[in-house]
Amino acid sequence: MKFRPLHDRVVVRRVESEEKTAGGIIIPDTAKEKPQEGEIVAAGPGARNDKGELVALDVKSGDRVLFGKWSGTEVKIDGEDLLIMKEADIMGIVG
């Protein structure tokens, strides 16, 4: 990928949700909600604090994260649908 996020922004690839429910019912594409889980593809160097010092991000490439339903900006990079969001929009890292 030829894109590097700035400051405290990250690029996230959504993880596809299951096609079936636990009971075996197949969910059509029109009824699916967008997943709120994704994988960090790229991360910026971090934000600057009041003293001008660089504060590194808590997430790194390859981390699986949970984020808010309406978080981030959807973009298409190299033909792939991705999200760009600030680290503050991420709720946590999945084990």
C-alpha cells in the first residue's frame, strides 16, 4: 500500500462478519450491518503533546480492534475499501 497516515490516524480493514447465525440461518447482504471489528493496516507515528513531544500510538499494524459504528472515513485505496480514523475512535484491541 502506498499510503501512510499522519499523526494519530490509522487505516483499518473491516473484518467480514459471519454469513450465518448460530442457528444456521443465512443472512442476506442487504440485512447485514457493517462490522465494527477490523485489522490495522497502517498507523501514523503518533500525536504531539503540549510540550511538542511525540506520543506513540497504542496500536500497530496487524492488531484486531473494535471501533464505533459510525467511526472513521471510508476510502478506497488500491481498489480496497478501508477506513481512516483517529486512534481515539478505537475502543480496544481484540485479544
